[in-house]
Amino acid sequence: MTAIETQVQYSSYMMTTTEEYMNQEDSWDRDLLLDPAWEKQQRKTFTAWCNSHLRKAGTQIENIEEDFRNGLKLMLLLEVISGERLPKPDKGKMRFHKIANVNKALDFISSKGVKLVSIGAEEIVDGNVKMTLGMIWTIILRFAIQDISVEETSAKEGLLLWCQRKTAPYRNVNVQNFHISWKDGLALCALIHRHRPDLIDYSKLRKDDPVGNLNTAFEVAEKYLDIPKMLDADDIVNTPKPDEKAIMTYVSCFYHAFAGAEQAETAANRICKVLAVNQENEKLMEEYEKLASELLEWIRKTIPWLENRVAEQTMHSMQQKLEDFRDYRRVHKPPKVQEKCQLEINFNTLQTKLRLSNRPAFMPSEGKMVSDIANAWKGLEQVEKGYEEWLLTEIRRLERLDHLAEKFKQKSTLHESWTTGKEELLSQKDYESASLMEIRALMRKHEAFESDLAAHQDRVEQIAAIAQELNELDYYDAATINARCQGICDQWDNLGTLTQKRRESLERVEKLWETIDQLYLEFAKRAAPFNNWMDGAMEDLQDMFIVHSIEEIQSLITAHDQFKATIPEADKERMAIMGIHNEILKIAQTYGIKVVGENPYTVLSPQDISNKWEAVKQLVPMRDQMLQEEVARQQSNERLRRQFGAQANIIGPWIQTKMEEISHVSIDIAGSLEEQMSNLKTYEQNIINYKSNIDTLEGDHQLSQESLIFDNKHTNYTMEHVRVGWEQLLTTIARTINEVENQILTRDAKGISQEQLNEFRASFNHFDRKRNGMMDPDDFRACLISMGYDLGEVEFARIMTLVDPNNTGVVTFQAFIDFMTRETAETDTAEQVMASFKILASDKVITN
């Protein structure tokens, strides 16, 4: 039924109803005089129905014809049941205010498609009970009963049909109308029990107790279903024909309360059907599903392990991760490769047997196709490759971190050693009680210290830069590094502050100073930078290094040679500094000056310079030895690279050659299938015998990994390339053998001769233009036409569904053989049949 038809039917029903109230006013007057039961029932029912909605707005009515007279609660009722806002009501208490409010309510009802006949605002304001009840019944029909729809029936008929369907299984219940069918109360109890059997024990109800049945239904509905009591049991029982409108109003509340039950029941039935189909499918797929699930589960569990990129804090832990990964490659993965190959073989064999027995092809569940397993395997190998690259990157990072940490410790130790006591020295106030000569000496000494302080600025910056790089590289003990670096920086800032304060104090008494011994000052000024140079030289000579090639170590040797070239010039500077000291001694001896204590301008003594110079000279040959040892190690690594490259350059092409040879064998039509099988078995044995070469290459790869060799310019083949090629070779030979076995199985089962198979192979090879063991649909059509088939589009589409059931877009040789086998088996000639009878009759004469 269309929306327009529904609206027309509803409008007609409303007109009949309101006219029923208005046009039969005289007969109602007679009824009121004879039997007022209908008015009482409608008053009670309509009042309870209105209050069930008005309580949502926090109000209610007591007298239906009085409480609606001002129109306010009538407008509120319409707003609650419609969910819409009505015009703002008039707040006055005059009669025209009330009429205006009631008119707003009646206009709203009319806007909903209801034609009000003979109902005016004046009658409602005057408290006309018949008009008021007629208006409320119109509202109930429009908002509570109109939208009920059951099997293309609506409104009253739909509600009646719903009651009949729900109460049909119950004894003593026969719903035919909305008056006497409800007098005994069993129909109401049946409705409740049908949807909520836990609320009523229907078996204990008696037809001869209508009042008890009705009260039971009223009480349960009010307590558990939130349906207010709208009827009185005595009124219904004692009335020959209960009021139809009151009964319809009350029953409609049950319909709305239980409307969702049928939807739940339908959903449950649908789920049961789906489960039954799934259980049947699971039985058909059990064996394949088990193998596929186990392999996919292993892949699912392995991928998170390979995706784990949580780095370890130490080199030892990361090397252990690398070793675990190698164990996975050597021990855990190869059996799974075999399982994957065996799963493909089993799937192909199963499909062949199903085709031979004319059964539908086996289709695994979603996510467990051979292609799904191949995709999952591909994803595993991609993650595996990324995991290995990450491991090597992390090892390099940790190697770099260890080097930086050691360098930080060395520089920090040197700096802390230099700063020891400097703060106490700068904090002294010895100039307050010093003589003029001593004050001048203190000033010069302070200038020398400032020069030394500036010379150490570079080291402090280097320490801070190393600490920052360690933080950027996420060093595990960064907290300790930061604390030490912060202490050095804080101390350095304090030294600068103290230095500035001491200079200011000394400058205040600078006018009292006298000329100081320039030789001491010159010694101090030249000794300090020279000493700093020697410190830097010792630091560079002891600096650790990391190289990965002969070119890198040669670069370090060149830099070291350049440093050694500067030693003669440095020795001249040392001799000049020592000459200054000798000049001081000479002047002291010449003029009788008694030299007491150390040089007042520097803590460096000639002996310190000499000792440190000797230390520098001893470190030079030690550095030479370290560099030569590293040269030898890099030469050994280069030999490993060449050895691995030589083998890989042989094995890689060998694998490719074998792949091509196997491909040629699979399309060769010379010889029988048994001969092809024998040749393939020979290839398989040769491949297995070649495994020792792969193992040897694995050993060389292991040595390279242990020596931390990460690149090889002597070959384009990596161990991963060789492994993948080897696994593909094993898979290809196994799959090819399986295809020949299936051909033998097909030949024997269908009685196809070797010559026919050779003809099939020749035809297939001729139209296999890409030489990849598969034909495109166009090539397959050309092949069939060449064999005499008269193909239309429909026939060719039917044949394609046989040879390509999965709609892959290609026709394999096995599918071609299966099709040609069926075609051959179906065209036995009469001569062939007679020849078969002769064989069975031992060449006896057979008469027609």
C-alpha cells in the first residue's frame, strides 16, 4: 500500500469515527439514558492513556472534560506524543484565551491529515464530554493506531491481525473483535505470556475467573511493562459488550511494548541458518583448513616477532638478537618452506581427483586460498628482510655509541683532571697580603691561566657535542652522560665567573705592580699552548677508530703521516721553550738571582714539557702498530669478500640455469610421461646433491657476518638472493614433478594414449605464445578453432568456466589436459566399442 493510499484510508477512517460521534448524537443521548457504561469505560481508559504521556512532562489530568478546557494540557499532550513544538499558548484565563489555545491544538491535529467533523473549540471549552472523548479518540487513532501495520493491513485491521497471530496457540482464546473477545481476560494474559512467559503462568488461568484474569493482566502490565491500568475488570465483565475504543486503546499499548520481539526472533532464525551452512562447509574443508591454518598461524606468530623493533641497550644483546635471527633462518624457516610446498602439492592433487570424479572444485574458506598463503608468505619475507636490515643498522648504531661513549669518558677525564683545584686557586685572596713583586707575579699568573682557560674551551665544546650526539642516538646510559656533562658545564661556567672576579681584584692594585720577569711570562705563554698541543696530540694518538674498508684505514694512515711530519717543527718549539728556561737559569747565575720554587705564571715545568714530549714520542710508534694491524684486518675482510663473491657468482647463475632447464623439460613433448618424470627426478637429485655448495656459501656468509662485513663490491648476489633462488628452485622442481604425476594420473584414469597427450602438449605449446606454461583466453579460443570447434560466445564462455573456474584469466596446461580428456572420453566411436567387445569375446564372431 502506498503512502497516499494509507493517508486516504486513514482520513476516511477518521471521518467515519468523528462523524460517528457527531452525527449520532441523538442515539448517544438515548444510550446514556439506557446504559452509561461506554462513557465510564472511555473516561477511565482515555484518562489513563493521556496520563501515560503527560507524566513524561511531569503533570496529569483528573477530569478529562474539565482539565482540557483551557487547552494548555491538550497542547502539552500533543507536544509529548508528536515530539514537535506547538505555537506558544495564550496565558490568559478568559474564554477567548481558552478557545484560542484549543484551536491551536485542533489546527495541529488537522495538520497531521486528520479531518475533524463537528468538533469545535467552543464545545471543548464548554466541557462537552462527547466532543472531548471524540477528540481524544481521534488523537489516539492518529498517534497510537494508524502506524500499526501487519501483513499489508494497517490501523484497526492490522492490530486485530497481530492479536490473532500472537494468541492463536493458546487454548480458550479466539480474538475476533475488540469487545466480547476480551471479556474473560485470557486474550490479554496470552499476549503477555507470548512475549514474557516469565511474568504469567498461563496454565493456572481459568476461563471461569474473568475478573481474576483481567486483574492479573492489568497488574503485570503496569508493574513490569510500564502500561498503566486503563480499564476496570468489573466494568468489562458486567457489560454485555465492552467499549471497542477503550479496548483498542489499551491493546495498542501492548503492541508498541512488544513490537521489537518479532525482529529479534527473525534475526535469531537467520543466524541459525548461517551457522548450519558454516558447519557443513567446515566439514568439507577440515583437512586442508587444518594444514593451511597451522601454516598461517605460524606466519601470524612469526611476523610480530620480526616486526619487533625494540632495540637492546648493549652490543652483546643485539648480537644475540642477530644470532637468534640466524637460527630462525637456518632451523625454523626451512621446515615451513617444505610445509608450504607440500600444501600446494596436496591442494593440486585434491583438485585433480575431484575433477576426475566429476565433483565440484574445492574452494577453501576466505583467507586460506593457496594465493592467500603465498601473499602471507610474501609479507613474512618482506618483514624478515626489514628485520635483518634493522638489526644491522642497530649494531652499527651501538658500535657508534660505544665509540662516542669511550671518547666522551676520555675527554671528560682529561678535562676534569685539568680543572682539579682550579676553583680553589681562583678563590684565593693571597694578593691582599702579598708584596708588590708577588702581586705582579699573581697578575701574570692569572693572565696565563686565562690563556689556558681559553685553550680548553674547545675541549668543553667537544664534550658537550659528544653528549648531545649520544642523546640523539638514544644511548642507554644517557642519564649518566648528561649528569657528567652538566657537571662539567656548570664547573666551566663557575670557572669563568671566578676568573673574571679575580682579574677585577688584581686590576685594582695593578698600579702597584712592577716589571716582572718577561722570560717567565714568555715561557708560560709558549708552554701553555704547546702543552695543550701535546695534550691534543696524545688524545689523537690514543683515539679509537672504526673503519670498514682499506680505503678508510689508508685515510687514517695518511692523516697520521701528516701528523708525524709536524713533529720536527714541534720539536723546534720545544727547544725554544727549553731555551727560555735555560736563559732564566743563565741570568740567575750571572746576576746571582736565587730562583726559589716554580714558575709563578704557570704550573708547567720544563720537566713536565720533557715528560709529556717523551710520552708523545712513545705513542707515535704505538699508533703506527695499531694502524698496521687494522690494515691487516681489512685485507683479511677483503679476502672474505672476494671468496664469497667468487662462489656466489657461480651458484647464482647455476640456479637460474636449472630453473630454465626445468621449464624446458615441463614443455618438452619428446618421450613418455614416465621418461619426463625420470628426467625430473634426475634433476631433483642433482639439485639435492648441489646443496653442499649452498652450505659452503652459508659458511662464508657466516664468517663475513662475524667479521661485521656488510657490503661486497665483488658480486651482485647476496646470501638472501641465493636463499630465495634456492627455495624457488626446490619449489619449482617439486611443482613440476607434481604436474607430471597429475598428467599420468589423468592419462591412466581416462585411458588417454601417450600420442594423444603429446598432441595435446604440441597444441598447447604452439598457442602458448608467451612460453610461460599458460594460455590467454584469445590463444585458447584460437587453439580450439584450430582443432575444429565451432565456438559461439556462449559456448566459449561455458568452456572457460570449466578450464578457469577461479576466473584467473589464464588456462593452465593441466586445465587444458582435463578439458581435452573429457572431450576425448565423450566421443568414443562405434568402431572402438566393437573392438572392445571383440577383446572381451576373445576374437569370436559377433553378429549384429
